[in-house]
Amino acid sequence: MANILGDALERAHTETRLQALNAALEARVAERTVRLAATVEALQTEIVERQRAESVLQRYATLLRSQYQLFDLAHDAIIVRDLDDTITFWNNGARALYGWQRVEALGQPTRLLLRTVSLSTLEEAQAALVAVGWWEGELIHSTRDGADRTVLSRQVLQRDDTGTPAAILEINTDITERKREDDARAELAAIVENADEAIIGLTPRGDIRSWNAAATQLYGYAPGEIVGLSFTTLLPLDMDVGAGGLAVGGRTGEDSGDAATVHRRKDGSLVDVALSTSPIRDTAGGFIGDAVLVRDITARRRGEAERERLLRTAAVAEAHYRGLLESAPDAVVTVDHHGRIMLVNSQTERLFGFDRDELLGRPIEAMIPGRFHGVHPHHRAHYAADAHTRPMGAELQLAARRKDGSEFPVEISLSPLSVDGEQLTIAIIRDVTERKRAEKQLRQTAAMLVAQTEELARSNAELEQFAYVASHDLQEPLRMVASYTQLLGRRYHGKLDADADEFIGYAVDGARRMQRLIRDLLEYSHVETRGDTAASVDVGAIIDGVIADLGAALADSGGVVEHGDLPTVVIDPSQARQLFRNLIRTGPPVVRRHGHRRARWRGGVGGILRTRAGCGRARCEYAPQEWLRSPPGDPARLRRPDHHADRARRGDGPGQGAGARSRRLHPQAAQPSRPAGPDQGGLAAGRDAAASRGAPRLHRRSAGDPL
């Protein structure tokens, strides 16, 4: 029972709890139902909003597509890139400009794709974008085919709602052609500005629109002073427009050639000018003004006047030249580089027998013998390769041919002449017929003279042989005559009367002089056949040796021989010793004055070739150099025997010994082996120089005379 009661109680308690749970569950369901109804209502509201937003988005997408199509319609390249330089938008204008399709460009960095080059640095452009939000400048991009294009780039920075940079919009306009045109215009403007001639731009009304530096230099007006004024400002006050050159081609759209006129500078002075007018047209061909080229022709006017003067002078000179040409004693022929005769003078006509018209234009070979026609063109070409003034065919026998075919000897002198760039040759032809005839006659005469000279040499040799034999054969009988006359003088001196002593003295003296003459004659004949080989000889040493040999004789006569430094010469040593021995032994003339005897030798650069004797106020000349001056074989070198004997008889000179001395000196053709200084003496055959301090002196004095 208890169990049943416990179960009932437990069941009642369970039912209570179930009822409480049901009540709680119903409350929660009700609450959940309310919340679900609110959620459903919110979802319904959200669905409506989303539908409204989708409609807006659809309209916005349609607008974006429309704007996108508008970007594609633009001719400029429109590129959108993010901050990493990656392309996110690429319109048709970019495709047309650069050549890449949209799918090829999207996602590519612009700097790598377009190989961007900025006239400024790209970093400066990026900094300007960040700082101010936009940048504009010129860029150089490369197209797909590698061509460079210059673009004007305008870039704008896009920011999000928070102000953070999000993207960059870049619009590029191709200005390559415009840039080229601008460069060409700038270059043209620089050319115009720096031109040597004045260039003036005019409006269609004739007002000055442009003015370059040369115009300022020519007229004196600065551009700010003249631009906007009428072109007639440059004309003289008394000149009309047409005369000033403005109407010639001006404001008509036509070109005009040079028109010479006079213009007025800023300072009022006048200047001679030449105007050249050209129309200026726009791209459509419309006339928009004139370009006037002005040249200062003052110098040209002076040059034209000078040219006219020179032409007149040239005409006078040409007439004078033609007069000289025609009066020339020789034939003058001018030939061009083809060998054609261009000019001849009247002497050519007389010498060759041609009329002038017959020669002009003909080959020069018409005037030379036919046997030379084949080689003469080669000779002409050889001369043309090295044209200079020279005689033609030196050492050749030249001949010319007359019109009748006869030939005659000539001399020809060639001279090049350049006229207006053409090489001409002037030939001066001289007839040497008479000279050749005279030369032949001279050769014949020379041959006759050679034969006569040989005959004379043979005769001289025979005469010398005869003189040698005669002098040798006369010595013995003369020695006997002299011995016996001297014996008579010694044995009978004082035993006969005074007249006998005087006559015997005359005989003894005559025999001695005769012996001296014969000895000199024998010595003279030996000169040509006797002697050593010529050698280099110290003249001073030879004279010292001769002085030593004649020491006793000089001491007996009281003579003194002095000499300075003498040169070394090429001469026969033995004959040189004999020469000086003869000169010193015979000595100079002795002059007595007031009881004193004084004599002196003076030598020059000819050695002992001149001698003077001091005679107080008087001057006694004795000149053996006259033998040395005359050439060998000259009869003047050998004085007449009676002249020599007369000089020896008077004690005035050495007689035949001087002739022997001359012959000793001449055959050697003595030449100094070293140049003589200003204080040196010398010995040179055939030379007559002034006395020098080095030449030998001979003083012959008596007792009591000062040295």
C-alpha cells in the first residue's frame, strides 16, 4: 500500500513539474514567436532595402559601362594604375597610341611596358602627385613596334573616403608631330634670327610683324621700336611705296626677284639694298603675310664700280699686252690643254708663213716637222703633268716647220698660264738659224786657234831648247873671256894709263853681266823641265831655310829679312826655295839719300809679289807681279832681253831672273791649304792683294843705318 501511495505521490509531483515545464515552455514559445515575427519583419525590410540597392547598383553599373564606353571613345590614352604602377584600366585611345591590346596591358607596370622617359625625373612627378594631387608634363613612351612617342601627360591622384591614395588616373596626349613642328619652328626662328641678311615678316596690310638681328644691325631699329609699324617706315621720305620695293610681290601672294632700291636707317642715312619678297601661307594655303629678305648691296655697288674700273683697266692692259705681243721679236704661240692653238702674234705669221686664221684652232703639230707628230702628244702630256717655266728640249736640236714644209732650227721656252681654271701653255719660239751659223763658224775658228796654239807651243818648246843649248854653249867661251879680262885687270892694273884701267874694268863688268844673263837664261829654260812634284809646303819654313843659306851674304851686305806667319801652300818645294833665294839674293833696289842706303821689300797676300822702296817723300816702285798677272805664254811676261839687260845694267832689277821666278810660281797654281787670317801673309799665284803684316820684309842697310 505504501508503495502504491509512494508511487501516487511521485506521479502527482511529476505531473506538477510537467505542468510547470509546459507553462514555461509555452512562455518561451510565445517569446520566441514574438522575436521570430520581429526577425521576419526585419528580414522583409532588409529584402526591400536590398532590392532597392540592387536596383541602384544596376543603374550605377549601367552608368559605369556608359562612362567606360565614353573613355574608349576618347582619342587620348586613358590609363588607370594603382600605387604599385600596375595598369588597371586601358582604353582604346591607349591601344591606338601604343599598340598593345587591353588584355596585354592590364596588370603590367607602366614604366616597364612603355619604357617611360621623363624630361624631369619620375620621382619628382610621383612626389608632386602625392603633394598636390596632380602632375602635368612631357613624357617619352615607346610603342609596341619600338617607336618613340612624345606625350603630354596629365596625372591625377585618387583618394578613398579616408583620404588614403588609392589609384592614379593618367591621360596622355600624343604631341610628337606638334613637338616636331615646334622644334622645326624654333629651328627656323633661330635660323632667321641668326641669318646674315635682314629678314622681315609683314602682315597682309604691310605692317612689320617680325624683325631679326640682322635687320637691327642694318637699320638700327630694335624689334620693340619697329614691330607694328608700316614697312614704309624704312623708305626715304621722298620715295613712293612702289619704288621702295614693297609693291613688287608684296601683299599679292606672289614671289618677287631681287629689286634694288634705297632704304633709310634709323639715323636717317641711306643704304643700298636688294629686296626679295616671298608670300607666307597657312596650312590651308591662305595668304597671311610676306617674308622680305633684305641684303645690303653697298659693298656690291662699290664692287661693281670697281669691277667696271678693273674691266677698263684690263681692256687697256689687254691692248697694251697685245701691242707687246705683236711687237715681240720672237714668235709667241698659246696652246690649250688639248694642244690646239689659241693665240699667235704677227711674228709667228712672218716666221712660219701662215696666216693667223690658218693656225687658230689647229693642233700645234702643224708647226713641227712630221717626224715628231707621233711622240709630241706624249711630250705635251708629260709637260702638263708638271707644268713650269723652262726651256723646251734642253740640249736638244729643235726644229720647226714652215707652211711651205721647210724646216729651221729654233729655241723654245714654255710657260704655264691658268685662265678661268683652264691650263694654257705659252711657247716663245726663236729662230736660231743665224746663231747656229755663227756657232759653226766659231767652232771652225776655234779649231784653227787650237791648231795655231799647238804650233806655237811646239815653236816655244823648240825656242826653249835653243835657249838652253845656246846659253850652255856660250858659258864656256864667255868664262874664258871673263877669266882673261879679269887676269888683265889684275896683272896690268896701274901699269897702263887710267883709260886702259877704265876700259879693262868695263870689259870685266860686261863679262860678269853677260855671265849673269846667260845663267838666268839657262835657269829660265830649266823651269818647265825641272822640279819636284808639288806638295803642301810651309812658306815660312822655306823662307827660314833660304835665310839660313844666305846668312853670310846677308851679314856682309847688312841686309835683314823679316816675315810674319805665312800660310801652307801647294807648290814645288825646290822651285819655291829657288824663288825666294833669287828674290833675296837680287834684293830690291837700293836708294841713296843724304848718304844713307835704305831698301825694303813688302809682300802681300801674293807673298813677295810687290816691292816698294822708301825714298823719303819719293816712292820708288818695282813690281815683279806684272809677270805673274799675265797668263802663261803671254809675251808681256817675258820682257825684251834688252829691257832686262837695261834694268840689270842700271841695278834696277833682277833681269831674266824675274822671268824665271814668274815661271816657277805660275805652273804650280798655288792654292792655300788653309784660309789665311787677317794677320797672315800668303802666297797665291796670279793674285795682287794689299800688303799684309805677315809678308816678308827685307831691309838692306849700310853701317850706321838703323834697322
